[in-house]
Amino acid sequence: MSNVSAGFRLVRAGWVLVREGVVAALPGEELSGLPKFGWRMARLFTRRRALAYERSDRLAKAVVRLGPSYVKLGQFLATRPDVVGNDMALDLATLQDKMHTFPRAEAIAAIEASLGRKIGDLYTQFGDPVAAASIAQVHAADAVHDGIATKLAVKVIRPGVRRRFFQDLESYFLAARLQEKYIPSSRRLRPVEVTQTLAQTTKIEMDLRLEAAALSELGESTRDDPGFRVPSVDWERTGRDVLTMEWVDGVKMNDIAGLEAAGHDLKAIAANLIQSFLRHTLRDGFFHADMHPGNLFVEANGTIVAVDLGIAGRLGKKERRFLAEILYGFITRDYLRVAEVHFEAGYVPRQHNVAAFAQAIRAIGEPIHGQPAETISMAKLLTLLFEVTELFDMATRPELILLQKTMVVVEGVARTLDPAFNMWKTAEPVVGDWISGNLGPRGMMIDARDGARALLTLARQIPELAARTDRLSREIDLMAEHGLRFDETTADAIGKAEARYSRSGRWALWVIAVTLVYIAWKVI
């Protein structure tokens, strides 16, 4: 029955997308056969007033009707242009994570249930909501620390949001399985795997203790950084459904008039924002992955304060070296080195030619060097680079796509503050410092130290590895002699799973077909 209910929810979502003109806004003229017929039918059922809106506005209206889980789905797919395409990804990135507030009494009940204490024991004052998003909303509150009254921001999970998300996730998984089964060309995009990633990301974001831990980690790594910080966490008043942190007094970065009225140097703020982001990415391998202007405040002294760390990105040492070297290679026009880095990192299969790949990269780099520095977009460069790498069978790297998406947002904010922003001049000190420290003599010594540690760890595991190898050898001999066998229980379980999968797929298709016929009949 879960597949049947998921099918109904999926049909409803499709109907909303059709009525709000989202499907009609897709480039359907390029389609053929049944998909083109479906696109034409969608245009017939589109609300007339929806045709007057841009595609991004149609998406926003549809998402508001569908609810908070679809806001998160849209924002997640905005990080996967490999799945939805660059144009759609840009439209999805503009979705505003703003929802209606829920009553203060429900927030108090959630806090008391999560922390096991009365609201009066936790805060001396607990106010009405000041902001609301798809997963949680924020309240202003006061508490006493060491005899000193302190203003706090309290983030509370939206009631029932987990149940709603998990119900909608069933629909997403059903759509992904049907897509893989009936549209073979989509299998390379791994829709089920993409949905699993969304499910995992959502689970993490709905446990506010994990966001608190991310704030704490980023706060420690940026403690000595100039002009950037994150709010401190009040761990005593933080649980799974509630996150309490210091209140931030500042001007939101999307309030340009407010920043100018406060006397801030917008060019300096833009430079500080980009350098902070690159510093976190290259030095720490841990960065705020949702740095839209609504999550960024500027304090009176010009310090940038980043909030809402529900989405964070991580890069390993290999990925950081990859990023730094390709940026430096484009700056110095060393395209062969950029190509070699891709092969050294294992991102491009060895059957391709390094020189041919360098030629493709040159096609990206040379037009850039013919432009004024302030017009060159590092985010656009990475987008073009990933498009070229697809021609050379470079597998999708989720961590690099999240980095690309965040860089697009951060660079866009910087250019809003300073239209003549010079990305390369601003980035060069941070990138150059990282390269000199990690790819020069000091970096070689660090690599040698890490290599020695790895060898020592491997030497300690040699006896266990030898025992495993011996067991594996005996098992292979037995398989060669008797063949690979399943016991009766395993074979029976495989048969039942396959039958259940086929039956649920047929049920879902019948439910969708009947519902569409009913909707068409009602409309006509």
C-alpha cells in the first residue's frame, strides 16, 4: 500500500507542476514521440495566468503549493546540474527557503520534549518566530549565563516535518525506480542513488545536533581568521529538535541599502567573503555550502557572520590539491598541468590522451585570458570545465559539484556587492599561499610523513591481511571445484523480492493512469 499512496502523491505533484506551467516551460520542441505528446498535453492544462510568469517564478509557486519537502528537493537538485541541466539548476537555485511560521505553543512543546525541561527553566523569555524555513523556524529568546543576561536565537524543528518528508521520499524513490526501469537512457544518471543521497542529506539536516556540531567545527577552524566567524552554540539548550546559539546583530548581506547606510565598504566585504570561502575550502577542507545572502550577516565592525549550517561540504586532501592546481594552472595558462592533475587524481580514465584533454582545456582557458579580469567568473570556469570533462568520461564527483554550486552562489553575492569584482586578483593570495605551503618543500615533507604513517599502519596489518588472503584462496578453490551456490533461503528471498518489485511497479503505473484519466475527465 505504501507504493500505492506514493503513486497518488506523485500524481498530485505532477499535476501541480503541470497546472503551474513548470512542465510547459521545459524545451519540449526538442522532444519527439510520446514525451512530446505529453508536453503538449501539459501546455493545454496549464493555468493561463501561469504562462505570463518566468520559469523560475513558476517553479517557486509550484513548490509553495507542494510543501517544504519539495523546497528541499529543488535546492538539492540545484546542486546536481549533471542531473537536471545547467539552466534548470540555476532556476532551482533561486528557490527561497521561506515558509509560513507555525504557532509559538507548538515550538515550546517541541523544545520541552527534546530537552526534557520546562521552557521557563531554559529561557527567561521566549519570543515569537522571526524567520521560518522548510525544516525549522527561529525564535528570539533570552537566558542568563553566569549572572549575565544573553540574547539567543533558538531554531526549532517544524512539527510533523519528518513524517511529511519521509512520505514524500517514498514518492521520490518510486519515481526514481520507474525512471530507471522504463527510461534506460537515464540510468547513467543513477536516479535511485541520487534519491538516496537526498534522503541521507535530509536526515542529517533534521538533526539539529549535527548542525550544532558543524557550527562548532567551523567556529574552531576560523577562530583566528580575519573578518569571518559563525555563532557560538549553547550546548546546554541544544537537542535533536532544537538548536540554541548566540543572537547575531548585523545587517543581512542581501540588504545593500542597509549595508551602505551602516557605512560598510562593500568592496572589502566582497573580497573578504571570497577569501574566507576559499580559505575554508583549501585549508580546512570544510566549508559552509549554503552561503546565500540571507544566511550572511555583517556586524558593525565589518565581520561576516554565517548562519544556518545545515548543509556543509567537505573536500579531502586530493580534492583540495586538485582544485588549487587547476585554478593556478588557468592563472598561469599551464593547460597541460591542469590536464595532468585530472589524470593524477584518477578523475579521467587512463585510456584518454593527456594532450587531447589539455587541448580541450585550452579551449576554455584562452577565451578567458582575452577578457578583462573583472568579467572572468571562476564559477563559470568550473562549470565549463565539468562540461568538457564529461566528454572524457569523467565520473560525477558529488563533492566537486557541491563546491561548484556554492562557488556560483558566493561569487554572485560578491558581484552584487561589487559589480567590478576581480575574482582572480582576490583569490590569488589564498590560492598561492596554499600551493606554496602544500606543493612546495614543506608540502613534500608533509606528504612524506603521511606516507610513512600509512606504511607503518599497513605493516601492522600484514598478519591479518595474510590470514584473509589464505581464507579467500581456499574459498576460491571451493568455488572453482563446486561452483557458486545459493542456499534455499537465499534463492527464495531473491525470488520474492523480484516478484514484489514487479508487482509494485505495475500497481503504481495503474494508479497513475487511473488518476490521470480521472483528472482529465474532471477538467473537461
